[in-house]
Amino acid sequence: MTPGHEHTPHHGGSHGHHHEQHDDSGQAEILDLDAEVLAEHIADITAWLPLKAEPRQIVDLGCGTGAGTFALLERFPDAHVTAVDTSAGHLQLLREKACARGVQDRVRTVQADLDTDHWPDLGTPDLVWASASMHHMAHPTRALAGVHELLVPGGLFAVVELDGFPRFLPADAPEERPGLEERAHAATDSFHAEHVPHRGADWGPMLTAARFAVEDERTITVNIAGSRSETIGRYALGSLQRIRGVAAPALDAADLAALDELLDESGPKSILRRDDLAVRTERTVWAARRA
């Protein structure tokens, strides 16, 4: 899912709209940082999945640069993954990582727009994984039907969605403009309501309507600080840079100036110089079976 309208940070892969297709190195960096910071949480989710047997064929819808793909390959050592994305650049990075890790023979990449009527041949998976990709679908009902048709009978569909974009700063930061981060996020609300209306949706009823049996649901609270501060700093910088592109017109001059000071990498108030950052968010997982 490559958010070409700057409704980033994205947290998974690339969605299926041609008008938003965007091979963006900055977006790839955000996805890689997200994968690094949240690696333990992704591993926890793959371990939690209510599988009846270890999957052999997996499809990763909206794979991005491979956070889910590689977590699944590690969790299921006998599995093969078909990684699907709209972004040729992200898929190239994924292939390079697969070669570096020596798992290239277990990965197949497919460039595809999942908002079209006809999907390419993605095999017959017994597990389909979609992390932060379903909310980007222009026609989620059609996409859910496509997954239902794709899965083998008894196969599992794992939908992972962030309840909101991560927060990084303390509530009283920065000193001259406390609460700036929340105001910046609020300034993007109307944009996201228009362009990604399914963000934060409850996928349970939609999965049921698509003839899946929802077997379990879990919400994971993420609050990471401390030892990975350098990575978290770069993650915060990239995320807020992209939020600025949408929020700027709705922020007052003082807030915009304070935000720009945080985003000035060489400045004294750069977010990279802060030692009080954390990654705070929630993600919800639905495990649904094709009857």
C-alpha cells in the first residue's frame, strides 16, 4: 500500500489505487523502520494465529517491503509466500532482502492492483495475511470476496489494522507548543475521512458479511521506548514529515513553525535530539476462516 497522497505513515504494504501508486524511497524507509520497531509485535501476532495446521502456501496482500512476509517465513519454516503489492520499487526491495536472507526460493512477488475486478493467479493459499492494507481498498467488499474465493476451504484470513497512526512525543511537548502532535493529527482528519474512509473500521461485521467465520479478535497495545531510540527517532522524523504535508494548511503559524523546528534534522530542537520519544499505538487483528 503506497499512500501517494501522503496519508502516511502507512504500516504494511501498498494498496491498490493506480492514482496513488508511488514508488517512494521515503515511504519504503518508513515501512522498514516500522518493521524494525514493531518486529516483536508482528512475531506475537503470527504466533497467536488460530491455525489448525502450519500453512504451506501464504499470500501477503499489500506486502510493502516485506515486514509481514519475512515474519511469516520465520514463523512457518516450511511455507512459501506470494507477496503482492502495487509498488514495483517495494517488491524489488523485498526480493533483495529475500536474497540477502537466503529465502529467495520461498518467495514469489506479484505486482497487482487489488482494486480491479480480476486478480492475477495467486495460487491456493491456506493463509492470507493483510496488514494495514484492507483499509486502503476502494472496494473492500469486493476485495473480501476475492480473498474468500482465493483461500482453500478451511483456510485462514488474518486482517491486521492500526487503530490510528503512532504518536511519538509526550503530551506536553514541545515546550513552546504542548500538544502539537495531537493537533497535527487532528488537522489530517478530514483528509483521511475522504481518502481512506475505512481506516479504523471494525472488520468483523464485514468479514461475516463476506461469508467468513470470525474465530478470534485481538487488540494489541504498543508502547515502545528506550533502547531503540535512534531508530524510533528516525521513525518519528519520517512519519511527522509526511503528516506535515497534509496537516500544514490547517495548522496555525506557531504550530507550523514548531513542527518545522522538530523536523529540522540539524537544528537544536530536532526530533532526532530528543530522548523522550516512544511509539504509542494500537493494532487490531481479526482471524477469519473460510468455512
